[in-house]
Amino acid sequence: MVNRTDEHIRLPDGTELHAWLFLPEGPGPHPTVTMAHGFGGTKYHNIEPIARELAKAGFAVSLHDHRGFGDSGGVPRHDIDPYQQIEDWRRVVSHLQTLPGVDADRIGLWGSSYSGGHALVLAATDRRIKAVYSQVPTVSGSETGRRRVPPHLTRRLEESFAADERAQAQGEPPATQAFVSDDGSTTASYRATDAIEFYLGHSAPEGLWENKVTVQSNRRFRSYDPGHLIDQIAPTPLMMLVATGDTVAPTDLALRAYERALEPKELVLIPGGHFEPYLTGFETSTAAAIRFFGTHLR
């Protein structure tokens, strides 16, 4: 029996993050895993089942929405600042350390995709983290961005970034664009069929997710390279799960980053694309995370 409760985490600037706290059976304090969603997602995007399986395995689990998304507060909405999200996540860890059901000395991180990159940064810079699981992680937004946008279109993209910033300087709100779309006449962050199906196929309550993101979120993505810190994670244990056919967070970039990580580390390869760990690869990815945290947080 897993009990899920709502947590409201107040940040220094007054923004309130919303999290689900899953507590396993038995007396605490429990080893704890803190989780967050990736680029532009919410905790409703196929992550709750993973949190429940971790809780069934005996871990307290905190799953929060980043500011500006899902049930969390924060403006502007649909805006992604990776370093702000990382700083907020540190505050989530601090909040968890105050809870009676949590063992403050046994906290691990679970991150996937964009939050998989965040998890690398947090583990490299915060020794409160005792184990880090990073799934299909963003390791280099700059290199991924160069691959995603052909060179002859890069100048047009940079002009759109500059136009948005000029408009904001004149008092306009941040411009937005589609998050996913297969319409070639519409600017979108993702066009791949698997990304469209994943993001549009969620079951978030009405009004908690919209198919849009700020333009400046994409600019920030193109200069976010969390893999640069991967060799500073040790001696904190690291597990990376990499999809062999990933084009969203390219497989080769993740494998190169893993090679630079120091021991203790473990690599798990899963066939398929970026979203496979949530779908047909769910059992494999979740079992790997449970085994990893069981080894390092018990």
C-alpha cells in the first residue's frame, strides 16, 4: 500500500512548488528519491507510475512540477530556465530533509531527459545527494541544438531570439511557440512523431498543460551543457540509462559523457528511442532504478 499526499514547497522568492509525496509501508525514516520531469513536461507525463514502483520498493518518493508547469506556481508560465529549475530542486531537497518520514542522509536523485541533465549538475555540486539516476539525459544542449537546426536556418532562429528579447525590453511578455507540432508552417520545439505522441497523449487535468513553450526556453536550451560537470559527480554513485536509438538526447553524446564520468558508475542500455523508458521499456528502466537505489541508499 502506497500513500500519496500533496506537498507545497515554498521557495525564497515566494513561488510555491507542488509535489506528490509517496510513502511506503512501514515506519520511517525512509531512504528517499526526489524526481522531476523533463523539458516542458509535468508530473502527469508518465512519471507517476515510476514513482509508485519506487515507493512499493520501500523508498519515500517526492515528485514535483517545475515552476511555471503543472500544479506548481510561478510566472511566466511555460518558461524553462534550467539553472532556476536546478536551484529550485535544491530547495526541494532541503524541504525533504525536514520531513519526519525522510532519512535526511539517504537522498537520491531521479532525472530524465532535461531533468536527467539537472540531476548531473545537482549530483556534481551538492554532496547531500547519495546516488543519482540519470535517464536519457540532456548532456549538451549546444551540440543537440546544432544537430536539430540546419546551419542555413540558424541565423533565422537567432534573429527570432533577439526579436523576442527586444520586445520584452519594451514591456511585452515573453513570446511563445508550439511545443510539439507536425505542421511545417508552425514553429515548434519538437516535430518527431514519438515526441508528439508522448506529450499530447498525457492525462493531465484540464488547464495544467498546454502545447506551448516560451521562445527564450529554446535559447536557454542551446547553451545548457550539464555534461561538462559529469566528472565531478564522483564519488557519488551514478547510473545512466541510455536509449540506443535516441535522437532527442542523442545516444552518442550520452555515451561520450558517460565515458568521462568517474567510478562508481553504471551504464544501462535500452533499445529504442527517447521515450522508450516510459513506455515498452518501463519495466527495464524502473527495475534498474530500483536496483541502483537499493544498492546505494539502503
